[in-house]
Amino acid sequence: MKIEDILKDKGLRITKQRKLILETISKEENPISAEEIYEIIKDKIKLDLSTIYRNLNTLEEAEILLKTTNVDSISYYQLNNDEHKHFITCTSCKKRFVIENCPVHLLEENIEKETGFLINGHNFEFTGICPDCQKKNKKKVY
């Protein structure tokens, strides 16, 4: 589906900023922060970080984007579709690793059957200590 159609379907105005933000997010393999979006598009259009945040909030409220706030308190955005991703984040070095398959879809179906809700999104994140940090800190107790 084209970006213009996605915005139209949700009753949102089609603006250059929204199109560029969504195009940037859709090209990324992994979820992306507002700051990362800014760095990618700052040379293409005159846009400040607060405008990016406002648009991201609007797109999230319209359920076009999923937002995940990581243990480092940074929010990451991705398209709300069947290809969304989840993470495991190292609490030591803060690196994020992608979990390729969404382990929540079956659970969602069961919850919908039990509650009658129509689920339109979810957040799911693991935290732990990555193998590199485990090696560096063998003597450290977590």
C-alpha cells in the first residue's frame, strides 16, 4: 500500500513531512528513533526534531506506527504491519538485537477470543545481558 493511501485511510492530511518520515521508516530494516530519522532526512527537507516528534506521535495515535520505548528510554518506531519486530536489549551495553519472529501473534488471537477485544497493536521486549558483556564481566553478578 502506498504511503499516501495509508495516510488517507487513517483520515490524516498528506504532508511532505509525514511522507518523508514514513518513507524513511519503511526503508529501515529495524525500528528507528526520532533522532535517527532526523539525521537521515535533515539534508532533504528543512525540519526540526520537534516536528518529527509531533508527526511520530500523530502517526502512532493513528495506529500507522508502533512505538517501543527501550530500556535506554529512547523510543523506536516501526510500521504497524505484520513485519514488525521485537527486541532483546542488553542492559549492560544497551545494544539491541532483533527477534526475527513475533512470538505474540498466537497469544493475541487467544486474548481476542477470550475478551472480545480487537487488538490493534502490542509492545513486547526482552532485556538481558548479551554474550559480549557476559564475557567482559564474568566475575560481575547481575
